[in-house]
Amino acid sequence: MERHLFTIGDNGFYQDRKTTELYAEILRTPGVTNPRVCLIPTASGDAQFIIDAYLDVFGRLGARTSVLSLFRGEREDLEGMLSEQDIIYVSGGNTRNMLVLWKEWGLDRMLRAAYERGVVLAGGSAGSLCWYESGVTDSIPGRLSALKCLGWLTGSHCPHYDEPGRRQAYLEQVLKGELPRGLAAENGVALHFVNEQFKEALSAHPSKRAFIVNAAHGEAKESELPVRFV
């Protein structure tokens, strides 16, 4: 059974036509009509504006939506809820806080079990970074730092690569050895993995890009990845 994972440079649930097409591409992955999609908004503290935007965008795309909340305690059987889904989408926010809560609740283990059964995983920002070995985060106020993550995907990651400070921070951290080589995605770009192997970069906007970042001969280097526009 193939395992699919999409990591997106940003996670705003922007409702312009182009970005909606990126979400539509993810919804087609399970190969079912009106897929069941569960949002996990832990990183935002279950912020209502994120939940509302998700319900609007994914609902208009024909998804059967649900939300798994660790803060509101609306359902006891979290693992059962995850097992019912075709897609699980993780929203943005504070990655460090999210990973701590996931471990405490055992949600990291539950997500892995769902993923191994073929449930498609996707997410942006914190929901993009969390699956890699490590990456650049603003979880600590006032600075961009390296963070150890779940390690399901090899290497490091930097979402929001086109936002101020991100590119410089990632290049410096890879050069210093604080982070291993990895992948960077600008806002609006999704990196698609199949069985933990990178398959392709998808973009809703012709100007948005993705890169491999590596250190060699005393400098950090970028190699631009081919992007398929949706």
C-alpha cells in the first residue's frame, strides 16, 4: 500500500482560485469521491479562525470534514477517529508546542498507524515541518531556530522559504551543521512524498519555487527543483 504525504510551505487556507486547486490535488490522492478529511489544528491552539477557513475551503471542494481537537475534548477515541479518514491535514502554528502535546496524547503514534494503513497525510507550516528529521521554526519568539521533529522524512525542511529571514536562517543552519541537508518550500508550494521518497513539487502559483539545500566546500547551496503547476 502506498503512503502519501504532502508538506506545504504555508498553511493559510487561502481562498483564491489557484491555491484551492492545490488542495483539490491533494483531495484527489485517495482516489475516492468526497474524501473524509480531518483537520488537526493543535499547533494553533485549535484557533477558531483556522478551523472556520478549513471548513469553508475543504467543504466547497466536496470533502466530508471533521476536526480533531486536543483542547476541547470533543471525542475520546482519537485513534478511531483518525482511522476513519481518507486524509489528515495538520495546520500551522507553534511546531514545538504541537509535538509536545502529540507525544503526551500519543497522537504521533496514532498518526503513524493511520499513515501505515494508507491514510494520506498533509499539512502546511508546522504541519509541513513536523514530519522531517528537523528544520527551521519560529516556535521560540524572536528568532528562527533549529528544531528536532518526528523524523519520518529524511533530512531537514524550511517552510515559508520566501518570507523574511527564513532563507538566510536555513542556509546558515545547514552550513553550520545545525541542520542536515534538506528541502525548502516557498508559500503555495507542496512537496509530495510517496513511501517517504520525494516524488515532485506542486505549485498553485507560477512564481513560487522549491529547493534542495546543501552545504559543500564551505558554503550553503540551493538547487531549484522542477515544479508542476496545478
